[in-house]
Amino acid sequence: NAGVTQTPKFQVLKTGQSMTLQCAQDMNHNSMYWYRQDPGMGLRLIYYSASEGTTDKGEVPNGYNVSRLNKREFSLRLESAAPSQTSVYFCATLGDYGYTFGSGTRLTVV
Amino acid sequence: QKEVEQNSGPLSVPEGAIASLNCTYSDRGSQSFFWYRQYSGKSPELIMSIYSNGDKEDGRFTAQLNKASQYVSLLIRDSQPSDSATYLCAVKEWSNMLTFGGGTRLMVKP
């Protein structure tokens, strides 16, 4: 099925550990995004990629890095996880009719 | 700072009633407007998009846009318990990014 696939769905990290969240799309969209969603804070943009080979910071980029490996894949890396990064992370692509979201990654940093 | 404001709710309506969800935005240059529905623990899914002033109807859903007042709303007719969810308003300016409101939680009681 066409769409946006995120892995993993759940993850528990210890403070200071690193990990990479993976996102892949088969919708042939140029633009891809990483958001985090926290209670009472709504969806906040971390990083985005307007096209293959380009990335830009969003509203809350500190503590994160991204890689747009190719048109399909856009990964989010936490180099040294902090409890403040406990959140639900969504990857999205932009098509003619708005965003399509992945199913999300629920990350807990202890 | 571009802002999209929504009442967090919860908005409680009886089954069969009309639910009215409202959203205001700060950037007069905003071009496209979207309503997403998000069930608890799930990712947002697109319900409606609207681009010009007036009403746009799709089944039980009607989106209304008033650019002069910087106001967009979503009406849900014949509300069902399955409509209980958080509804996110999103606004697109000239760039290919959406700014989201904090969402309104809707509860439809049988």
C-alpha cells in the first residue's frame, strides 16, 4: 500500500543513548517532514527536506540531525537522547492535497 | 511567529447534533487550509482542505473559510460517537510547510 512507513513504532532509550528514526515513502513526493507531538503543544516541526539533498531546520531542531538519503527516505537521529525528547514523532510527506503522515514512533527517554 | 489557534476543548455534543470546530490564524498570506482528524494513539488523517472563501462540503463535513476574518471552521453534521477524536487545523503559507493548531478534542455522546 502506498504511504509513509516509520520504524520503529516504540522505543525506550536511556539518557545519553543515540538512535535513528527511519521514514520511507512510496508516494514519489519531494517534500518530507519530521514533527514531534507533545500533550498541549500540538505538532511542532523539527526538520524538513524540500527535495532530495536538501534539509532545513524547523521550529525545534536542537538535539536532532536529519539525513535525506534519497527521494524515498528521510531519517531523524538523536545523538544523545534527553528526557525532554520523550515524545511521539511523526514523519510526513506533502502532496497535492496536504500531508500524509506515518503511523508515528513513540519514544521514551529515561 | 505564525500562529494557528484552536480551543482545546473538550467540545461535547450529543449524537446526531452538529459539531462546530473553529480555528483562527495570524498570517494573512496563508493560502491553503486543512482539517485533520486524530484518534487517540494514531496519526493525523486528512479530512478536508479548503483554498477559497466560502463553504466546501464533503458528506457530513463542511469546511468554511473567511480570509478577511482569518477564520476557518469545520462543521460535522449528524455527529456520531465514531467522530470522537482530536481535530487539528493546519495552515499553509507560501512555503511548503503546514503550521498546526493545538487541536480541539471532540466528544460525541450516545
